[in-house]
Amino acid sequence: MRTHDRGSEARTGRPVTPGGRYGDAAGFMAVAHRGGAALGAENTVQAFQRAVDMGFRYLETDVRMTSDGVCVAFHDRDLSRVTGTRGTIDALTWREAQQVTVLGSGRVPRLEELLRAWPHARWILDIKQPSALPTLAEIVREARATDRVCLAGAWDAHMARARELLGHQVATTVGWRELARLITATDPRPNTPTAATFAHVPLRFGSVHLPTPRLLARARERGLRLLVWGVDDTRQVHRLLDDGIDGIITDHTHLLRDALIARGQWHTAADPSAPRRAH
């Protein structure tokens, strides 16, 4: 069984400039969800550039595939919410996908474009379309990004398949079934050893506010770093930081950064490993 002792830094709420394999760096993980969807068109180059310019080094995006096999950063299968057009992203060719506009101000990017634009950023890749996994894995390998991605958002079998495709050194979250067991278990003892490194939990699970002290203890006993998503309030941010959470995944990047600055816990390393601007 792995132990979870990242030192006191893992509980200080201090964002870190990543180095080495995804998640190896100690410290709080401040993650820009879809590039910071509350501030503009989600999952666009502009959104991710804004997050990088703010100092975020962990970015999250969703991966779907067009009808001709191109992996793109897009959350919904349906186009209507963010493009105002009818149809589904998987029914479009890549050429057709280039013609739609995201919330009136951005375009749909290819996954490889994002991985190459900021070669020192770390990425959570949320697998929205499991059939895209072989293509996704090939893109990650070709971009030499295996060490800087974490695959998330899928059932246990798909997470296992991702590790088969990219090697067990790739970081993954627990699958949905394992996550449900982790959240609902009443026995605080470690369960079956897991091949995953992370657990991403919602701020609420039904009527329960997460993370509970018991959930945090179970995650640490299993060697999992626990990140919370769905955080959209400054008070929530401070509560989670006080609780010792390992990271926050948020649309409201400005609120998270401001809270960390107020606590003296926001650091952006000015060194050669800092992400460059996209061109």
C-alpha cells in the first residue's frame, strides 16, 4: 500500500510550479477548470492563456472526438449550450468543427494544440468519450506529455484501459465506481489497493458536503490526493484550504487565486520552466 505523506506543503494551500511526473510536486494544486469557465469562453486557447497568465500551472479540459477522429477540447456532446447551433460535436468533421464559435468568442481547439502550446503546464484530461481513448493516448505520446497529464472522468474499466495504453506511470483518478465506494464507505480502513493517484470529488454528494474528515483520512490511507470540484464561492475555498484539501478545480480562477493571495499562499515561479505564451 502506498503512503500519502507529501509533507506539510501539501496542506498549506500553496500553488506549485509542477516538475517531474504529474502530481509528484508537493503542494496545493490550483486547477483552472476548462481554463476558468466563469471568466469567458470555456475550453478555448484564450481561456487557457488567461489562466496561464494568471499564474495557473494546472489546467483542466474535456476530450471528445469529431466524426473523422480528431480529439478536441469540448465538454458537451450537444453543441447548443456553448455554440448556439444544433447537432453534436461527434457528428462534425474537424473542418466543420472549426466553423463553430464557442460563446461567440473562441474556437474549438485540437488536443495536441493545447499540449504543445504550453509544454510545461500540467493537464487534467477529462475523458468525455471513451471511444476516443486510443487516439487520445497516441496524441499524448506524440506530444511527449505522458508525465504531465492526469486522465479523469471515466468508469473504472476505461481508467484501466488508459493505463494500459499509456503505461502505469501515467497519472489517473479513480474510476466512478471506485470513487463512489470511497465517498460512501463507512469503514475508514484502506480498501483494495488502487492503481490511481488522485480522487476528484464534487463539493456536494447528494445532501453531504465534501470532503468529510473521514473521506480525507480514507484517501490518504490509500495514497490518493484529493481534489474538489464545483467550488464557486470564496468561503468554500477558505473552508477547503483549512480542511487540508490537496487541490481545487474551479471555473472561478480569480476567486481561488485571490483567496490564496490573501492567505499569502500564492506563488508563481519565475524560472525557465514557467509556461510560455501560445503563438
